[in-house]
Amino acid sequence: MKTFHLIINLLCIKKDILATITYFNLFDYPLKKFEIFRFLGTNEPLSSFDEALNCLVAESVVYRVGEFYSIQNNFSLSDRRIRGNSKATEMLQTARKIAGFLSGFPFVKGVAVSGSLSKNYADDSADIDFFIITTANRLWIARSILHLFKKLTFLVNKQHYFCMNYFIDEADLVIAEKNIYTATEIATLLPLQGNQVFEDFFVANSWTKQFLPNNYMRISSAREVKSNLFKKCFEWFFNNATGNRLDDYLMSITAESWQQKTRYRKRNSRGIIMALHSGKHVSKPCPVNFQQKLLSVYETKLSDIIYQYELSSRLINEMM
């Protein structure tokens, strides 16, 4: 009975490993062993995890490509990742400087790197994506000022260094969508400015442990936001009812502008239809256009891989 239980437990760990590797395979990103364990969907002993991973490699379900693991037997993925990691190291130095600069804008309380760069990967066409936390009920003032500044970056062709795609404010730090995609994005955020506000953010989003129980949040790299005279004066001037009305007004005209872009099916540089989900405490890309499509592809791919694995395992057992 105990042996049967161990076999079933090992099979479950194998499926969890396949789920983790399959998710990152959507981005052609092979993982190191400790990364697979970090993003595993269950909290298992390291010894059981090692045994399950070694079995998958022996069964040629998972492949060792250089120092990484993948469901693709493609060594070019290893070279691609190594180059991407090296490029990311360079870009993160730039991102730290930009984050310090952005934190000097009014009502900005925290700045983190998100997207592929937060996962330590960048290619020659990579952007620097920022996740920004603002003062409560001042998100739209902060966002409007930052995006006015971004328009100036087009003049010097530096707009790809200032991709400020996701804003939330201190009044509501909880990410609404709770799934493996958002859990992974939160877990890999790289806070650069605003140590305390990101501590609060990670506490508010502790639900990610349901998806990634072995993961830890990274806040050690974040510095405290330093204020400046312009920021102090601006925030003082709009810390009143006028500021409340201005924030509401900027939210309404921005939402209307984005509705028109979506209606006319305008696309961004990646070919994705432009759509903004806007609320009083959040400004983010519409989940339908990328997030839900990605999750659908992931679920289909994973179901197929698990089915093929179970089928091959069943056939091997019958032959034995």
C-alpha cells in the first residue's frame, strides 16, 4: 500500500514539473532545476522532486539542454537563454536608473520592472516594462504626467525604455485576476523603488502562494523613494478636493480615448489589439487580449502533454 502511495505521489510531482516547464516553454524559456522547483505548483520535499525530474529525463519526456530543462529537445534554446540573460543584465542597469528617475514624479510610490526583463531575459528588441504603484486616489494624475513625459521620449527614440503598462494605487493593492499567469508575473516582479509599498503589495497578494508555494517575493533590491521639491509642492497643491476631481476627469478622458482605439482595432508594435482596463485604482492592459489567450493555449498544450505522457506510461507498463 505504501509503495502504491509513493508511485501515485511521484506521478503527481511529475505532472507538476511538466506543468511548470510547459508554461515557460510558451516563451521558449528553458529552466534551471532550482527554477522549476521555485515555480512548482506544489510544496514537495526536494528529494521527491529530484527523483521525479530525473525520471522524466530518463523517460525522454523532459530534456536536459545544457544546464537547463525543457520539453523541447533543442539545444539552441540554451544558447538563446544564455544570450538573453546576458542582455538582461545590461538592461537592468539602465532600468535601475530609469526607475529612480520615474520615482521622482508626483504621487509615484513604487516602481518595479515587470515582463520578460523581470525574469532576467531580454533580446535585441526588448522593452523595459514598468509596474508602478501610486498614492491612493491619485493614479490618473500620476499616470497622465508620466505618459506626457513618455511622449517626449519618442523624439529621441527611447520610448521602449519607458513602457509603463501597469498602474495600481495604494487604496487597492490586490490584483483582481488570480491565475498562474498573474501569480507568475507578481512573483517575478523586480521592485527597484519603494521598499515599504512593495512589502504591502506582496502581503496583499499572498494568494499567489496557492499557485507558487515555493516562491519568494523579491524586495531586497528596492530603495526607498526620495522626494524632491517639485514632487512635494505638486502633491501638496493637489492633496485636496481639486485633486480628487482632476483624477476622476483624467480617468474618464483616458478611458474614452482607449475605447476608441479598441473600437477601431488599433494594434501595438507586437500586433496585439490595444485595449486598456481602467478603474479608479488600476490601469492595465485588458486581460482578454493577451492573458486569457495565453492561458487558453497553456491549458490546451498541458492537457495534450499530460495525455501523451499517461498514454506512453500505460503502454510501457503493459509491455512489462
